[in-house]
Amino acid sequence: MLLLSAATCTCSAQDDGTTTTLDLIGKNGNFTLLSGFFNNSSLNTTLAGEEPYTVFAPTDAAFNNVSEDALEALKEDPAALEQVLLYHVTNETLMSEDLANVSNVTTLQGSELPVNVTEEGIFVGDAKVIVQDINASNGVIHAIDAVLIPPEKEEQNLTVLYNDTVNLTEGNVIFRPNTTRYYTIDNLTDFGALYATGLDFNATLAQNMTGYVTNMTNVSFVLESLEGVENNNITGKKWFIYINGEPAKENLGMNPISDGDNLSFWYTKEEDGKALIENATYAANITIAVEERMEPEPEQNLTILYNDTVNLTEGNFTFMPANDTQNYTIDNLTDFGALYATGLELNVSVMQNMTDGDMAANETEDMNGNETEDMNRNETEDMNGNETEDMNGNETEDMNGNETEDMTDNMTNVSFVLEGIEGVENNNTTGEKWFPYINGEPAEADFGMNPVNDGDNLSFWYTTEEGGEALIENATYVVNITVSKMMARETIIQVAQNQTRLTAFVNATQAANLTQALNETGPFTVCIPSNEAFEQLPAQTRDQLMNNTTLLREVLSYHMIRGKYAREQLAGMNTVNTVQGRALQIKMEGDNLTIQNATVTQIIIVSNGVICIIDKVLIPPDSGLPSDENQTGNQIDENQTGNQIDGNQTDGNQTDGNQTANQTDGNQTEDKAGDWHFFSIPFEANNTSVDYLLSDVNYTSLIYYNASNKLFEDVSNIEPLKGYWINVPNGTEFNASEQFASVEKKQVNVPPSLQTYPGWNALGSPVNETVSAETAFTSLNNSYAKIVGPWVPGNNTTGYYRYVGYNGLNETLGENQFGTDEFEVEPYKGYWVFVRNENLYA
């Protein structure tokens, strides 16, 4: 500590019950320099308030002994001067008798100031108290004979994750934590600012939040992680939010912000309820710039149907126009995609100049040159010549030269006419119609053909035209959209698929029906064995795994840890639990991190968790599998597994059912071990246990797709209204109607019901007779869009869905496609039903 000596002050003590410490210093001629410094610092407000403070006040004589160079340096560096002044103030009242009983005091600067009592008097630091106990209404002043300079702090080992300005506008963002619910949050909050940075973060609903919260002023979150750095209960480190240098008063999402505000997110420990910012290891600094939104001129008699921002990602969606039976694939990053994302009701039609080849009819041609065309069905043939139907519309050719072609691949060739928005339709009588504008200029191409980018502004004006131009000044309706293009962050599966040395794991997760869990849910920390690790397994072990779905799921789940743990967090832990609740041992051996004796060779942070690439396959101790690490074998056959589960579900406008055992959006993947059957039971059995109902059935796997968490789950009870997948060995027969024909039915007073969720739901018929889908699913009303089934098992790897039904359409549409009035639902069969909104099925 540097001490600058001073002459003695001849001040006298003063007792004043109403005058603040700042007033007393300003009125006393011995503190003119100190008063001037205080008036130009944050202490001007602090010392004039009601909170109690103790000020160790250097006199003018003390400042006169400071070199001119040192004083000038302080005057030219407000930040340094601020630290010096804060070092002279503590936020408690300490009279001279109090100082005699303490060894140090904590200053507002954050450092400890030593206190010593000797025969010569009281010393704070190396300065002597020359006048004691000058009383004020908000504390006490002790005059000292030297200026105290705070000690230099150790250099902070700080990683700055973000240090920039974000531009915000009035509006809100939609956020889904690791749940199935979405929450609406105000842009002009700490949450909105953090969201706008594009940083990868994880937030959970605060514990005091209950129910399905939709009022954004009541949505409160806990910031769990930022760029993979997670709150750590073991080390005590967590994220703290500061606004304009002060701790945030509320939880994340509840703190409003304004233009010019500064936000800081600090990753550190706390002490006595305060964040130890000086010890922080990570920080994100955000400056807020609020942009005003342009509003239409008030003189115009204009109805604004929409005026907000939509968040778009690269990709596409499918759309079926009214009075049409075909789905069309449309790029998200177009004018159509932006308007679709608003959720407004749209009416569009295909441009009349679009030829059959441009639209969604898919043609197939066999070896004899016979050409067929279905309504939206993509046909493929496998190596054995078995015909399948692919929900993704991929063009394929088999070994015999049979080729399929999906004309919807070229979505840039599909253009539309915008006929109506929210019931406001183009009017041939008045001449009013919808005109799309992009960034203030008329759209250059037809609707659906105009690309959009981040920050673009779209307007759709309903008005007449004159001389080929829209009369915007006469418009009666408008839709205003600001485009926000979001970076598509890759998931565990997406990253693994891009790693050539992880193909064995990717194939195994597909075979075990874990792809969707690792692609859409989380967060998970997944220990992924490399291809070389799989090759180390004995050949017999690999065969056992790939021919037993249940065992494969058990082994892969042993590699999955619930939560997002980066290297820093893992290094500080001794054990971590898998999703099954089993403990994995963690060790640090030098710089090497091992998990259950497998060395972590690489760590990759992804959007829904962490990938730890390891050099061994982890075998659960009670799995019955050999784990001799010295034996080696061949790599898992990458062609054994089924298609990846696709999580892209759009308004029920899904293409037709997959005619292999690999349906997308929650559909069963094909298993090499045997044949899959999709069944249900149309009544509640008196004994619903699997052990009872399937006691005489030889099966290898029984699973149910839980639409609430989008995961396949093992089954212990078979209940009505649910569709189940059962895998039986090749050559084994399974007929649900025969299997359950003699089962004793439970007498119930109230019919069973089942909660359905947005997306694909695995359902069975509610009645023990064949009825139309319109009748079977009447309780779902208009909340469901599509139905696919029943599944017709094939030999081992083949099979197909017999029919596709569309809710809201009638009669036969073509080939195997029907309206729900014609689509027949049979008892004991399973069906995939695409539901738009949560509903109760009965």
C-alpha cells in the first residue's frame, strides 16, 4: 500500500443530526479537494443518501503532499480516481470505539483496509486518524493525514464470451426450455438481450413458476449455462446477472432494459450473498441499443393484422393449399416462409403456369417403361425388389435399375398466388388484392419465389393497383414482418453424423430408436465411442448387440448422462450418473480425463449437450456381455440400421407413410432381428400387464412412442387407445385380434381417455369394430391433420403403411390416399395420427 504523508488537520468534531457526510465534507474548509472529487464521482449520490457510511477523509494538507503528477494522473483517469475514493469509504457506521475492536474494514472498493490502535492513536492503513467521530445524519467522518491508494488486484483469469452491442425492438421472442412448452418473452428484458446475442444458453423455469405460463411479464427463468459453461453445485460457481454495474433485482426474464443499458453475466462463486466478480472466470458483456419501429401513417384507415418479428432457420416446411390434395415443400427463408411463420391463416393457390413437372406429383417408372403417378407418395425399391414408401421424398435407384423421382425436390420452381390472409380475400369486383413488398420495394418474383435474409422487412398490402403499381396509400389491411434469421445450431446426432469416426455409434442409435432423443431432447452429455472403440469389441458381442434392440438400448443408455457437462465440470467430479441412474467413475490422470476407464479424446459442445469421444465401449456390469478389452473384432455393419427419425413436423402436412419399418417423426426403426407389428387393443383388459397379455408370445422388443417427450419407451402394461410396436423373430406369427380375443375385459363406468400432443401420436381404435377415421377420431375434432396406417408387416426388412388419410378432405383422393370419411380404422391395429394441438382422445 502506498502512503502519501500529510500535515496535521486542526478540524473540530461536529454533531449534526440532519446533515449528510457529503454536506459536512463540503462545508468544512479542510476538505475542499476531497469534496470536489466526490462531487464528480458516483459517491456524490451515495454519500448524500440515507444509508450509513464511514468516511476516512484525507484533508487538503494530505492531498497537498501528493505529487502534482500523481494528482493529474488521477484527474485524467476517472476510473482510477473512483477506485481511490471508494477505498476511503465503508458501508457501516464505525465510531472510534468501534475501530478499536476491529483489525480491518471492507471498503466500497472491495479491498480490506487494515486498522491498528497504538499509543500514538488510531491508524487506518498507514494513515493516522487526526480528528475522530465527525457525526452526520448518515454516518461518521474520520479525518486522516494521508491519501490511501488501494492495493493492486491480481490479474483476473477471465474469458470474455461476448462483448458487443445488440439491437432490440419492441416485441417478443419465443423460447422453449428443455420441456415441450413454449414461452413468450419480452425483447426488452435481460432475457431478450441475451437471446439476441446468438450465444448458446440453457435456462430453466424458476421454481416459483407453475402451470402453462403465457403472460410474458410473469415468466421467470434461472440461467443454467452459457456457451456450455454450466452452474456447478460442486464448485459453487454459477451465473450472476448485473445491470449497469448492480446485481439484477429479479430472475432472468423479469428485468426490463432500456437503450444504453449495460448487462454483464458473470460466472463465479458468491460470498455472503454477493457475487465475487473479481474471481469470475467467464463473462458476457452486452450493450443495449433499442431501435424504434416504423409505424404506418395514422391518417390511413388501416387495419394491421400483424406487426412483429419472426425467427426463421434454414430448412423448409410442407404446405397443402385449400381445395388441393397435394403437399408442397417450401423454403423457410422466403416470403412464403416468413408469412407462414406468423401463424396467420393463409389462402394460396398454385400459379396457373406451373406444369405438372413443377408440382408435387411424384412419378415412378418401372423396367418396362410403365409410368405411374401418385398424389404425393415417393416410392423406392430395396435390394430385394420390395417397394417402399419414403416420407422424405428421396430419389433412389435399386439394383435392378428401378428409378423414382420426386419432383418436389426443386422447391424453387414452386410459386403461388396469395389469395387471402385472415379471411381477407382477393376481390375481382373491387380490384383489391394482396401485394408483397420487401424492404419497401415490390417483390420481384411470384409469392414463394422471393428469398429473405436476416433483418429484411416484409409488408403485405391489401389494396387496389393503378398503372401496375399498388396504391399503398389506399390500403385497408397490412401485415408487417421483420425477419430474424437464427443460426441453426447442431445437435448431438447432427454433429456425430458429420464425424466420420463416429458412424458406428450413429448406426447403433438408429437401430436402438435413440436418434430422436439425441436429436430433439436433452441436454445430454454423451460418451460416444469411436469406430475404433467398437472394433475392439469381440465379434460375438457386436452380434448380440445388433440382434437385440433392448440390450442395445441398455448399453447405449449407459453412455448417456443427463445434463450438459463441459471438461471443466467433469474434471471437478468423481462420479456422474447415467440416464438410468448408474454411476460412472471420473478420474483426472495428468491431463487425461477418463470416464469408467475410457479415455476422453475430444469434447464437442453442441446445442443440446456435450459429446465426449471415448476410446472404449462402456459395458454395463450386469448386462451379461463380455467386456474383455483385449479382444478385437470387425466394425459394426453400417447398413444394419434403419432410417433416422426426423423431428421436422409441420402442421400435419407430412408426406406419406414410410413403407419400411422406418417411419419418420416418431416412427419405428427397422430392426434386423425380426418383423415389426404395429398393434393396439380396443378395450381395457382386467389384467393389463405385459407378462400376462403376452405370456405365450416369443418377442424380442415391445415399445411405445411417448408423444409428450418424443421418446420410444419400454412397456410394462398394454392400455387401450395406444399403438404399440412389437418385434418378433423371423417366421414368428403375431395377430393382435387373435392374441387378445379371449382376454377378460374390465368393466368400466367411464370410457378410457388419452392425452395427445402436437406431432405424431401412436394411437389405436377406441371401439371394437371397423369405423371411419372421421368417427374413430371424432373426439380430436379438427386438432388432427393426418392419419397413416395400418402397418402391413413384411418379411424381415420389408413392410408398408396401407393407407394415408387427410382430415378435412372427403372421398378417395387417389391410390392409397383418402379423406377421413373413407379411411377405415380397424380394431387391434396401430395408427400414426398427426395432431396440431394438445387434445384429449377418447
